[in-house]
Amino acid sequence: MSTNISTSEFKNKLINQFDSLNGLSAESNRRDALAQFDSYGIPTLKHEHWKYTGLTFLNKHNFDIIKKSEVDYSVLEQFANHPLNFIETEKIFIVNGFSVSSNLKSMQSGVTISRLSDLDEAQKSQLVSDFYSQSIKLENNPFVALNTAFAQDCIVIKIAQNTIVETPLQIVYMNFASPNAIINNPRLLVIAEEGSQATVIESVHTYGTNPSLKNSVSEYYIGNKASLEHYRIQDDSELSHTIDFTQVNQESDSHYHNVNVSLGGQFNRNNIHTLLNGENIESNLSGVFITSGNELFDIHSLADHAFPNCVSNENYKGILLGNSTGIFNGKILVRKDAQKTNAYQSNKNVLLSDTASIYTKPELEIYADDVKCSHGATSGALDEISIFYLVSRGIGRKKAEAMILNAIADDIIDLIKHEPLRLHLIERVENKLNQ
Amino acid sequence: MALIEIKNLKANIYGNEILHGLNLTINPGEIHAIMGPNGSGKSTLASVLAGKEEFEVTEGTVTFEGHDLLDMSPEDRARAGVFLAFQYPVEIPGVSNANFLKTAINEIRKYRKQDPLDAMDFLQMMKERAKLVEIDSTFLSRSVNVGFSGGEKKKNEIFQMAMLEPKFAVLDETDSGLDIDAMKVVANGVNKLKTDDNAFLIITHYQRLLDYIIPDYVHVLSEGRIIKSGGKELAYELEERGYDWVKAEAIA
């Protein structure tokens, strides 16, 4: 089915389709993004941020760009019986990067959900000049550039000032590829205005016969005193490939918490950058991944402290089985003015097989002199002393291992405040670790 | 029939032989104490009985209720009724005491072909047995040994013993690091759990625990062998005179 394609052929194939697509942003922005993508090209292992994250699957699967008219929305039916369809949320469906028009109205007051392309010119140009693509850099970010050049739809979620959103907003990304492999470029813009509170859940679901690549860019703007809980769930199949870039801009006194739970997916690269763009901000990134087979999970994070008196915490845990690979690269950047910064970072990994690999690299870059920053990373096999303690009380070895691994994962999952989602994930992890 | 019979036991760790032919027989209803200087093999004996993999048995037998104990996996030994109170209890973050013990009890019950304990009975049992070792029942929902003081960890060992109701329990230096009040609680727990059907092996450096748990037999372990056995008065003599005279006697 699949034919090998060289990296430059793949790149040129995409570029050649550029003119036939209806892009989102101003033509000059798109052209600029395209030029950035063209000049950087597809990263190789020689690029610092892709050192351990091989992209050979791009050559193998020959992904095609999909047009709006080609989207098969009947795939929505396949999600109907998924447990995540039953948790109480307000759902927004994105199929192959395109929103489903029927569910673009929020039931909740103070919440507006729209397509960027549906807005009138005045609104659109205001959003574009204030928010869209304003916080992300295209240079050295070939996949962000690719998305910016090729995104054909963008969902804009706006939470009005002081709105407390009771029901979480769930963005259900669905990938469907058949008979060709497909690359999707979904785009999301979330604006949580001053004093608002909300929970946003993103989940990814891949169907079809051929591999999908979700190359997504999401921008979150969190206003003064706003509070956002953000959960990203990936419990997907071997057809699933993701390169995701999330940029979070926080203003003073805001609170942001990201919990990333990844339980399956062939290739899953996450970039999450937070900009602490004000004082007294709390910014927490946490996540747990369980990989098996030949899966790869990669998280590249950046906590960018630009102002004084902020706190950031980062806590990622990995459980690796089979021949899987995990990559953690977490950077804390404390700029010159960001005095009294408190930044903490931890990455702990358990390798359950001799052929699983983990590459972990914490980075601190500090230009202020009155800060508290710490980081720590551990990687190793399961602690035999702990296992023996449980076994010596009559618990079978397999069960003892599962108990300890569940405890590691649940430590992160317990951070999810939405109870039905939390309970669903605890159960999923338990089943997965008992397989 | 003896509850446990250890014959000519030789064991090594990473090639160093620690036990050089140890013999010990314990009957139901008995409390035995093993004393001895550092490095004599006390903890090795405890580890070998519990089934720690790093220790290799090269010779000898251990028969527990007529079964070859050394042939059993560590979990099956526990299920059959062997319990080790650890010298250094292990912290298990994220696993609550309640979940830990419920899992353990039900695995043991499954092995014995009994139905699992229902949640209410289990809770009731936990509360009762917690009183026995004077621990606060709020600790039951906390992670196993995490944030516990040295004394609380040792009490938790005795609490686990009370919950699992072993036939044969080895207390590996449970008294080390305990203040006198905590030691009394631990001793009191053991005394209350003692019946005519079970037996205890108390491993200790010092005689003071034996003021509260009165042993039927005291053995001196030196260089991997039991070199002298006696009644409880032997413990006092050791406390007063040290171990050298026993060693000298053994050589002569």
C-alpha cells in the first residue's frame, strides 16, 4: 500500500498543493510560513530538538493533504460508543482538521465557539492581529510553519470575562485515513478572558485503514486572574501519529494546569510552551505516558518566565514497555526581570524491558539572580525492593508490579479534577498495565 | 510435628557464604529468639526464609508444615503462613495501606480457597487490629510507610502481621530504632497475637525487647551457625558478658 518517498519529495509534494488550498490567514502570512517550512525542511536527527525523534515514518507513509470537500464525516459514528463520548462535556468535533458545523454553538453563556473563517472581516482581522499566530515562532519550527501554511480551518473558543464555565469543553480530534495516509493540520485558538474559569479537554482518535498524522497547533491565551484546566488525552491506535504544538500565554494572577495522559499512539510528539507574561502566575505542566511496542512518545516543554514572582511546576512520568521510546526535554527559562521565580521540574521513568529507551534532558537557563529552580530526572527498572515488600505479603509478582505502576500513573491522573474523566483514565491504565 | 525445621542450611550472597550449616527446629506455640553480633547471619536467615532472590541456598533444607519452603515462591510462602517483619520497612508511594492489605489478604484467601473478604468485614478487621498496635485509623488511607516515623513503620509491620495472621513470623530487628514506648506497643502486639498454633522467631541485637516478649528459647548465632542455645536467661547473660565467651566455649 505504502510507497517510500524521500523527505524532499514529501516536502515538495506538500508545497505543490499549497495553491490549491483555501488557507486561513492572510496570504502573506501563509506564504511566509510556507517559505519557513521550505527553508528548514523536515528535521533530521542532526537537529537538536529532533535528536532522538526520528521522522522516518514520513517517508514510509507518504501522507496526503486533505481538502474540505474530501472529508468523510461519517467517521463520527465510530466515536459514538467510545467511553469519552459519555463523559459529561460539551463536545466540539474536528474531523481531519475540519470542524463539524453542527456543533459550533455553545450551550453555556459566556462561551462562544466559532470558525475563524466564518467571522466577518473586522472580527477576523482583530483576532489575527491580536492573537492568531501572534505568540508562536515559525522559524526553527517547521511543523508549526507547515500548519500555519496549510491549516484550512481554525476553531476559536472565547470565554468571556468572569465567566465560570461549568461543563468542560471537549475537543474531539478525529483522524480518518483510507485508502491513503493523511496529514491533518488542525488549528485551535482559545481565549480565556480576565477572571474566567474553564476546563478544556483535548482527545485524539484515529480510525481508518491507513496512518494519520495530526500536525496541530493550539494557542491558549489566559487573561488576568483567569484559570484554565487543560487535559490532553491520547489513548489511540498504531495508526496514530501526532506532532502537536501548544503555546500558552498567561497574564498576571492567572492559573494554568496542563495534564497530558498518553496511553497509546504510534508516534506522539508534544511541544508545550508556556509564557508567563505577568506577575503572580501559577503554571503547572504534568503528564504520564505509557508506551509499548514500537511507540514513541516525546515531550518538549518550555516554561518561559518573563516577569517576577511566578511559580511553575513540571512533573512528567513515563512507563515504557517493549521496544518503545520516550523523550523528555524540559526547559525552564528565567529571564533577567523574572526575580523571585520558583520553578520546579521532575521527570521520572520506569523501563520495563531491556529494549525500551528513554532520553531525558532537563535544561535550566537562568538570567535572574534571585530565583529558586530545581530539576531532577530518574530512569530505571522497577524497584525490586518495593516489589519484594509487596510479594512478601502474599501478593503475586505481576500484581505487585501493576500496583506500583498504577500508583505512578495515578499520581498524575489524580491531578485531573473532572471526576468522570479521572475515573475513566484510572480504569484504562489499570487495564493496560494488566495486559 | 515441628512447624518449621531448618537443617544444615548454607546460604551465600554474591558468592560469599554467610550461613554455614544452620540447624533450628521450631514447634507451634513457641517463641524463639536469635541473638548474635553484627555480621553473624541473622538478617540473612530472615531473608532466606522470606525468599529474597539475592540469597542463594547451596545446601540444607527448610521444611514448613511438611512442605519444602525453599521450593516455594516468596508470595506462596506468605500465602502458606510465613511472615517477615522487615528491619527496614519499604515506602510505597501511591499505594494505600488499605489497598495493599486488602490485596494481600485476598490473594492469601484465594490461595487457601476462601472467598474474598467483603469491604465491610475488611474495614472492621482493619479498625480492630489497628487498635492492637495503637495506630491511628487515618493512617490506613495513607500510602504504605510514606512519611511514617521509624516507630510507625515498625508498628505497621506488626499491624500487617495482625492482619495477615501468619503461622510463623520472623521479626528482623524490629526493636532497632524504637523508643521504649513504641517497643512496648510492638511487644504487646506480638503477645496478643501469640497462640498455641503459631510461632515467632525474634531476631535482635539486644536483650531489652525480650523483657517484653518472653522467649521459650534463645539461640546465639555466630559466623553462620547456632553455637549455643538456652532459655530466656541466656539473653541476660549475653547482655552482661557479650558474645566472646560463647564463641570461646564453642571453639573449645
